[in-house]
Amino acid sequence: MGVKGERDGPSPHRISKEKPNQNLKNIMSNLSMEQWGEPIGPEVMVHSTSQQAVEQLAGEIAAGIRKRTRQGGRYVLGLATGSTPIPLYEELVRLHREEGLSFEKVTTFNLDEYYGLSPESEQSYHHFMQKHLFSKVDIAPERIHIPDGMVPRNEVERYCAEYEEAITQAGGIDLQILGIGRTGHIGFNEPPSDDSTRTRLVTLDPVTRQDAASDFGGLDFVPKEAITMGIATILEARTAVLLAWGERKQEIVSRSLASSPSSSIPASFLNLHQDAAYLLDEAAAPEFQPA
Ligand code: PGA
């Protein structure tokens, strides 16, 4: 697709190489990335709390936005939903209100949306994004992109190709924020999803639907399908940052980091990315095992 090549110069981002938790070197040496030759695995950054983690990331995003704005360009941010990124959005809103961070020159692309939900629905990701970020910052509505969950079925394929094209036209995604589901999904790329997948209609895994049941007032009300960016789409972002907090995510984070890239754990494809990071709190971090 040539998305990466469309803009000259390096990414405005440099996720800090400083690892707050020195045990990480040992953690990484216990993982099996070596089998892929030169270890190009993602950076793993563990903070004591999720709040510290999001402050770091929000600072990186703010620096990226300001740099690109100074250069007269637009910063393209890939956004995620779910409980995980909420504190990040709170911090970005704080930076807007208290430190003058402007989103006027920011374009956004969300990862996914439930299929069959209207933007007005309280459970829709359109609603989520308005509530947690867009209504609280100065972003231009025409530069917000979220997959439309109401596209008629016979138009989905064309619509998804247009979503991909819009990302390309915007110059590609500078930084993609990701959560991880207990199935190993990023976006709604449930297993098995491989690294050739593009924006498309997918069927949600039963585990994912179960995890969403409380938001919908019961499993029966959780949509069975969604439109999601693909793994290939996500891997084209210049920087990708996967966030995970809490013990509940520890097992899948460990499995993803330790896995060779595999469609059975879609997040493990990040292990191939040149500039990917896992940003974790201590509870979500792989257990430290003495070497
Ligand atoms: P969560 O969802 O942030 O609500 O845990 C993450 C995901 O499923 O990607």
C-alpha cells in the first residue's frame, strides 16, 4: 500500500528507551524472540501504575502533535476504545485544558465499531469517543474517522476499502493506540487473524462478547459482528503502542510477547513491528523469572 513511504522523515515519536523497571531486561531474555534472528521485538515499558504509564504516553503524543503542527502538517492518531484507554484520554483532555495542547491539526482513525449499532447508541464506539475525548477537545469533526456500524451489508466491502483509502490519503497513521482482548485480539481482529487482514466485517469471539456483556445489560444484547481495521492496517502505523492494565491481562500479555507472530494470538504480530511498544502497569507485566 505504500502508506509508510508517503511522508518523508522519521516518525515524530520516540518512545523512551528508559525502562522504569530494570527487571524487564531479564523478562525479555526469558522470552523467545531470539528464534526470529535479530530481536526486533517490541519495547516493553512497565510503570508502577497505569496513571504513570498514560502520562508518559500522553506526553509523547503531545510532543508528536506539537512537532507536526509546527512543521505545518497534520498528526494522524489511531484510537482505541474499551476501558483501557480511558485514563489516556483523560490525560489528553487535561493537556488540552491546562497546557494548551490543540487537536485542531489532528486527524483520527478509530480501530473498530460494533456492526449494527448506530452512532447514537450508548454502547457504540462513536458515543464512547465523543464522551471521553472528542467533545472535550478542539478537534474538527470532519477529521474524525470511526467505522460506520450501520453500513448496509452489501456495501460493507466497498466501505471498508474506502476506510483504508482514507488512512492512506491522510498520510498513514503516526501512532496507533491499542488495547488487547483476552482472546489476543487487537482492534476486533479475533483469532485466527493474520497479517494480511485489512479493514473488514468480522465475527466477535464468544469470550469478547462475554467481556462486553455487562456494558450491554446481558450477553444477548452484545452484537455478534464488528467492522475493524485489519492487522496489516495496524502494522502500517509508524508507531504502535499496546496498553494493558491489571492482573486480568497478564496472561494474554505474556503469551503475546512470548509468541512468534501467529494468527492464533493476533497481537503477537506486533512483535514484527519496527516501532512497537507494550505499555503496562506492574499487574499486567509478565512475571519476573530469575535468569
Ligand atoms: P478493555 O478492552 O480495554 O475494555 O479491556 C480491550 C480490548 O478488547 O481491546
